[in-house]
Amino acid sequence: MENYLSRITINPDICHGKPTVRNMRYPVEMILDLLSSGMSTEEIIADYPAIEKEDIQACLQFASRLTRVKSIRDVVA
């Protein structure tokens, strides 16, 4: 799998420091919400032309990394 994580940025001056796509005002959370609502990659790109297919892959890769928990102690610690 190609590493797309460099496309995800965290800047305290953009979207209150939430992870965003390439320092644009597109939070990772929004892209994931659109995908989970059933929108396809193509539909998201049509609605948000500044977003690229690789940006959407980066959001998915970012979310995947966040879910890697070895034990419940990792979550509550």
C-alpha cells in the first residue's frame, strides 16, 4: 500500500487543528463521513474538485492507523 499520510496535515490555524487534507479546509472527518454515507470517490471529487483520489485514500489510511489498538489499555491510557 502506498503511503498517503503526507497528504494529511495538522495545522492549528486551519479547522482548529483538526486533521485536514493538504492544509485545505477539508477535514479528514468530513471525507470519512461522506464515504460512510455512501458517496463514492467520484461523487466526492465531483462535489469538491480540489480533492484528489489520493486525498481520499489518505483519509482512509489515516483512519486505519487510528484504529490500530493493541489492547484496551492503549485506548484508556
